Amino acid sequence: MHKIFFSPGPSALYFTIEQHIKNAINQDVPSISHRSNDFKKIYQEAVDNLKQLLGIPDGYHIVFTNSATEIWEKITDNLIAENSFHFINGAFSKKFYSVATNLGKQTDKSEVPWGELPSTSMPDKSYDVIGLAHNETSTGVSFPLDQIAAIRQKHQEAILAIDAVSSLPVVDLDYAVADTVYFSVQKGFGLPAGLGIWILNDRCIEKSAKMAEKGLVRKSTHSLQSLVDYARDYQTPSTPNVLDIYLLAKVCADMLEKGIGIIRKESIYKAAIMYNMLDKHTRIFPFVTNKEIRSDTIIVANINEETETLIDFLRDKKLIIGAGYGAKKDKQIRIANFPTHSKEQFEQLTDLIEQW
Ligand SMILES: *Cc1c(COP(=O)(O)O)cnc(C)c1O
């Protein structure tokens, strides 16, 4: 029997992946030229299916990178002329701040302890970019969508950049409130790691063009402009992860067939049974006490120095959960609740933790 990975990332592969990988190899997908028409068709299918699945409106473009981490660097180089503001409530929102700081931008932040949510208030000045993590994978805190919309309302001048790495495709985002949203595929989409998806609107293109005119875009690998130019012709400037782009097309099609509404409903159900059990448990406690900001897709719990014992107990049953992130490694567990995890798998995991 295969192990079932409830780890935050990489996580379990989408349950249809094995067949798609076999088909891809039979069709020579990993060997075809990324300048061929066959590749362009795969690219187009991936983009069309993703746009349909997530409801991405016109005026938004999709480009491929190698990771979400790379997108932090691209946003910094191409969209932050001078300064950025970062809402920091965990390791990932902090990493974007560090990238921008290390690349010499003027960075301001609002930082709160792990498990909490920053208030939406910001200094009364204008910023090139505002960054936040919709779902902090290190803490299990989710930024309420109405608060993101409020930030947008107050700071129309800035490019609003949303990290949705561990919440898509489950979160029903209103893309109109953001200028750019990005994710990588080894979490909620259940694909092998090595592909970053960067969704950006025309405002981003205009902003980076203005920066380029003034010589403010750092010249390194591919600029935003170059990525977008190639994307218009369903290509990438350098050799991409063709297999992953193929798998993205196929898994999005599978999710469309199942219905994104059903996937979202199941996610809420699975999260509810896990949190309900944890709320009553005597030795394990939900880390995020404010129920309004608890993530449905990454469930984090405190467990007094017994992380390893529980992880081992579940591993014996072929269920793999994550340890706490960073300094919380021995004190917490993290459980991913992604579309590939079935209700039955989640019920089994919940029952075992309840009995432990
Ligand atoms: C995993 C993760 C990242 C980094 O993704 P990579 O694909 O490893 O670059 C960024 N942000 C969040 C919220 C994450 O969970």
C-alpha cells in the first residue's frame, strides 16, 4: 500500500497523476522541443484549463517559472521601483520581505507573532508593491478575503501581490482585488514540484515597462516583459518543466470534471471534522485560536514535545503528516487538506489522532 502524504508540501500527488505520467511518457512529452507546436498546444491547454478552473478574468496573464520563490525575486526586480510593504505573520510572508530587502528595496512591514493576523492598517505613504500570504503555511493562518479587499480599497496606487501557494485551487479568490497572484504546484494541485505559476494583470505589465524605461529593472535572467512576450505565443524564454505543464493541464481538467464547487465543499467538510476533533482533544490543540482566521487547507496543532511520537504512530499506518515549521518543529504538527485527500482518508486520519 502507498503512503498517504498529508504533509504541507510536497504533498500527496493528485490521484489521477500516475496515469497522466504514463500517458506523457508514451507521448514523449518530456522530450519534445519547447519551441514545437506540440508544446504550444500543451501550454495553451494548461493555461485555458487553469483560467477556467480558477475563474481568472480577462486582462490577467499566466507565466511559468520554476518555483514560487523565484516569483518573489521576479516581483522584486520588475515591480518594486523603490519600496514595498509586507504583512508578515509567518515564515513565508517573511521570506518575500527578505528577498525584497536583500535586493536593496526599501521595505516596511507589519509583523505579528505566529498564529495571529496583522491588522490591515499601514503607514500613510504610497508603495510600489504590497505583499501578503493568503495562507501562511508555517502557521495555518488564512487572511480573510474581506480584509484583503479592504487593503486594496485603501491602497489603490500599489500593486497588490498575493501568495496563494497553499490555498489554491481551494480558495475562491476574487482576482479583481489583486494585481498578481502566484503559487507553485506541489501543494494544492498535487503535482511534482518544480513549476511556479505567476498570474499577473495588465497593470503589472505597464508598471514594469515604466520601470524598464527608467532603467530600474535589474538585468538578470528573464524580465517580466520577456516572460509575458513568450507567454503570448504559448512559450517560455528558457526550457520549462514541460512534464509538469502537461500534468497541470490534465489535473485542471480532472478538477473541472469533478467540479470546483464540490472540491471546495469537501475541503470545508474535511477541515471541520479535523478542527472539531482537535478542539476536544486533551493532548493536541489547534494552534490558531481565532476560528475566523483558521486555514482550511493547512491545519496546525500544538502538541507538547510529542510531535515525533505521533508522526511515527501515524507513519506505521502509512499516513504521513508534517512536523511544525522551523522553530516549531518539535512542538507542532501540520496537516494538509488538499483536493486529492478524500473524505474517507481524512476521516481515517481524524479517527486515529482522536484515539491517540
Ligand atoms: C511552499 C511555499 C512557498 C515556496 O514555494 P516553492 O515552490 O518552494 O518556491 C511560498 N509561499 C508559501 C505560502 C508556501 O507554502
